[in-house]
Amino acid sequence: MKKTAGLVCAVIAALSAAAATQDSTIVTNPPERFSTRVLISGLEGPWEVAWGPDQQLWITERTGRRVLRVNPADGMRSVAVTIPEVNTTFTQDGLLGLTFHTDLMRGTNNDFVYVAFTYDDAPGTTLARRLAVRRYRFDQTTRTLVEPRDILTGLPTDTDHVGGRLAFGPDRRLYLTIGDQGSNFGANRCNANHSQDLPSAAQVRARDWSQYQGKILRMELDGSIPADNPEIAGVRSHIFTYGHRNPLGLAFGPGGRLYESEHGPSSDDEANLLEGGRNYGWPNVAGYKDDKAYVYANWSASKPTPCGSLPPGGGNAIPPASVPLQTESTFTSPQFTAPLRTFFTVETGYDTSRLGNATIAPGGVDVYTGDAIPGWKTSLLVLSLVRGAVYRLPLAADGRSVKEPAIELFKTVNRYRDIALNPDGRTIYLATDPAGPNRDAAGVVSQKLANPGSILELKYTP
Ligand SMILES: [Ca+2]
Ligand SMILES: [Ca+2]
């Protein structure tokens, strides 16, 4: 056991909203009062933080390859398991999501914890990146995770937009986010984007999961395909929803409704309500189907000049004439589903050149259902990586739309990766990235983070 004492309490002084670029639909600096402290620091890439039925915080360390249990009172930590086969090579892969079986520690012999991680499928030769979901049993005597059992392996991953968020549904199925691998973007601009592609029946029979990029999966607890998964284009697979870009947040709310966050390209970050068989539009549509500030430029399909011969650029650069363009309004999928809400839906021509000018880069999400904080009941909380804030989106009574405005909270120079809620309804835990870009108080991009690799505790003080 290693102890990291909680640090000095202080009432958050919200940073002045000096940044020149703000989404005008968001209220900043609300008069809500929280005390904050650093519960624990020095973590190796905390990626998931979850409140366990043992009243401990469970944390995955992305690069540390460990699952930790941390006492929320004093920051005392213990290692539940180290997973040496986790492969981590860049800023997004490693040990990722974690979720609990709802019967964990309830005496039904279902003391299971599930994790998602990347691994090398061809050790010793060329690196073959894959994503896996694994089950462990929690041994309550040793308080460690034992008896690993891989339940779904060989899932696609690459050097960008990994995803890897897990959720255990009220329907007793597992849900997993998989990103589009950054295909058709940045360094991966010459890889075709498969977010709209679906597996054939033959591929599913052959356990060929290569079309699972840019999808949310729904699986049985043994990794098999649920019989009631949606049949999409005539094929039932693990795919629950499709057309996703970089989905890093996933959480269930009241009524079993499933909420997700994902990064837009250089504007139009999304919060979505996920429903089986629906198409969330990427890469044909970013945010709403409004033909604003985004056109699908398919770099990978460049001709006659092949993509690999194009001059440097890609990503958000203006494409050369050989790159086919498709406007959002020409996308006609009847399954297309618009976001619940976007961040930074901007007009064409808006300056998106600087990091975070028109993005929050959403991390984890959670749904607040408590009564302790007045006005908060049934709010979707969406974290920001590049703006160091939590956005509270009050949900309508039916959970199918959000009430305006969104409220920006807890603004610091940190990258908020994930969130956990204490059942007391008044305490919030935020996991912060150990490194990476953020915007300082003046809105200038900075690599200097206030609380790298930490869990921050925010306690409501009425
Ligand atoms: Ca979308
Ligand atoms: Ca759009």
C-alpha cells in the first residue's frame, strides 16, 4: 500500500473566460460552489475512474497497465492487477476501459470486472495492434483481480482514435466503443475510413472483425453476439451503432438510455443518445447535417493522384482537386441520427486552426441522477480534454433531448479524461491526463498541466 495524502482544500476560483473563442451556447462561470482537492497524483495515465460497490475508486492506468483501487477518503491505493501484455505505444492505447458486473460483491458468484486494452497480436515480429475485452474475477480475500478470461479479442485498432470505453448495461450486456482509427485524417489520411462499412455474414462467421472501426459494440458477457442485436443491412454482428469517429465517453442513464461522446474533426464535437441500429453519420456528417464548416474530403480515394503521392497536408487542410468531396446534405442514410447536442457547431470559414478553437475534445461522460445538488438531477456531464472543463447538459424529462444552455464547470488547465460520481450525490472525481495539450487561462495552447496524472475530488458545498 502506498499512501498519497489528500492535499489542501480550496474553493475553486473559476478561471476568467479570457479565451477568445467560446461557444456562445454555453454558460461559463456559474455561481456554483465546490471545494476541490487532489485525492491522488502520480498516476500513469489514469483512463477510467469508477465508483465500486466496495466504496473504493477503481482506476485503470493506461500506460501503467494496472488496475488500482483507491480509498476516496485518504487516497490510499492498492494494485488489483497488473496486465503485462497490455501494449502501449502512443498517447491513446494501453489499458483503457473498465466496468463492473452489476452483481459484483452481491453474493451471486458474479464478482466480475471487465477491462478493455490494446495488445500486440504478433509479439516478436511486426507489431500487430489489436483491442481486447477481458474478464477478471475479484477475489474479496486478496482484493485482487484473478482468473483472466479473454472474452473478445482481435478487434481493430491503430495509431489514432482508439476508443476503448466499456459499459455494463442494465440489459446485462457489455458495450464497447471503437474509434475510426484516425482513418482519412492526419498521419492516417490515406487509410480508408470504415465507420460506414458493415461486415458481411461471411465475415461474421469467420470472426473477421475488421469492419468494427467507428462502431459501438454490444456483446454477451462471454463475447458472443446477442441474438437481439440489431440486424443492419441484413447482417447481425456485435455492432450496436455505427458512423462514429472518436468515441471516448459512454454511460447509461435513467430508463437504460445510453449516452456517448465523440470528437468532431475540427468543430462539432458530439453528445449522442445511442439506439440500436442507428447511424451517427461519420465521416459523411459531422454534428448536424447542416453543411456548415465540414465537407467529407475522402483523401484515401484521391485520383488520379493517389493519396500517398499528395503533398503533405491532410486532416483539416484544404484538399487538392484530386480528393473527392461530399457535402453532408448528400448523405441519405435513413438510419442517420443527429446528435443530442454538439459543441462548436460553427459557420463555414470559422478559424479552427488552433487547438480547441472549435472543439472541447470530449473525454468520459456520466449521468448525474442525485438530489444533493439543486437543479442537477438528470444531467449529462461531458468532460473536455483540451478545454479543461466539465460541461453539464441538463436532460429533458424523457432523456431524449437537452435543455439549454449547457453549463461549463470546474475550469482548470488540465485534460479531464474520465469522471466518477460518489453515490452521496455531492462528490465528483475527475481523472486527468499525465501530459498533452490544453489551453491556459488566456486561451493559449499549453503543454503545462496544473494536475497531471491525478484524481481531483470536487465536493459540493451548499
Ligand atoms: Ca455524428
Ligand atoms: Ca455538420
